[in-house]
Amino acid sequence: MSNTLNGAGKSTFFEGTVDRVFFWISLFALGVLLFLTLWRQQQINTAQAEYELLQENHGVLLQEMRELQQENTRMRQRLQQLEERLTFRERRPLPPSPPKARRADVPVDSRTLFLKRSGK
């Protein structure tokens, strides 16, 4: 009998109303803690996934920005070359081009075309 609680041979735990109320409150609190833990873990997982997606998009955007900067540099160089050509031509105009030889508009009839093509 020395191994039993209160020396009576049976346990008195969960016998009283206070013990039952405490048990259900504890069980409810554990359930709430479990729910909050799972909910928070889900939030963390979602945030990690969004962060990884953000990192991927950031890398893509950085690459596009580098390409656009290179294109911008090429365009600025091309613009500078065109401006230099323009100022060069303004300072030194082109010589007048010779007049183009004009052909006399000869009326063409079927007889002259035949003779021309036949070699006569």
C-alpha cells in the first residue's frame, strides 16, 4: 500500500470538478498552441517561397537592366557619331553634284520596238 497515492489504494486525480476543468482548459490551450504553431509555420513557408520568387525576379531584372544599359551606351555612341557627322557636314558642305544626263523621251511605237529587239 505504500506505492499508492494517499495510501488509499486508488488515485484521486480527475475525480473532482476542478481537475476536469483544468484538464479541458489545458487540452484547449494545447490545441490553440498547436493551431497557432501550424499557422505560423505556414506563414513562414509562404514568405520563404515569395522571397525565393523575388530573388529569381530580381536576378532576371538585373540582367535586363544590364542589357538595357549596354544598349543605351551603344545608342549614345551612335548618336554622338551622327552628331559629329552632322557638324562635319555643316562645316564642310558637299560639292555640288553634276547634273544627271536626261534621256530624251522618244515616243516608242511597236515598229521601233520590233526593230530594236530584232537587231535591225
